[in-house]
Amino acid sequence: MKEITVGYELPKEVWLEVADRIMEFAPAAAELLQRNGSREAAEDFLTDMKLACQAVCYVAEFARDKCRIITVPD
């Protein structure tokens, strides 16, 4: 049976750059949520972004060949 792949594989460095960008963006977004009066939402958001960052780092290390990027037209 032939293996089916859709999209393209990204190098480890790109995935790690994505993780860095998540952690650069997350604190500012959480601060905005907190300023709008929801400290709990800000903390939850920051926790979710940390989890997302860990997932992206896992992909970078162990699953680049299983996670594909698919270009979506505008």
C-alpha cells in the first residue's frame, strides 16, 4: 500500500521559530485580556499558549515527518 502524504514537511528550525513567536506574542495578549477585566481568562490563555508551545517543540523534535503544512488559499 502506497503512503499518502499531503502538504510539506518543515525543518526543525522553523518549528522552533514558531514556538518562539508563540511565547513572544502570548504575554502581550494575556495582558490585554487582563486589562479588559478578566485575570482568570488571561491566566488560562497563557497556560494554553505554553501548552501549544510545548506541542510545537515536540513536533520539532519527534514528529516533523508526521505533521504537514498545507497551504490554504485566501
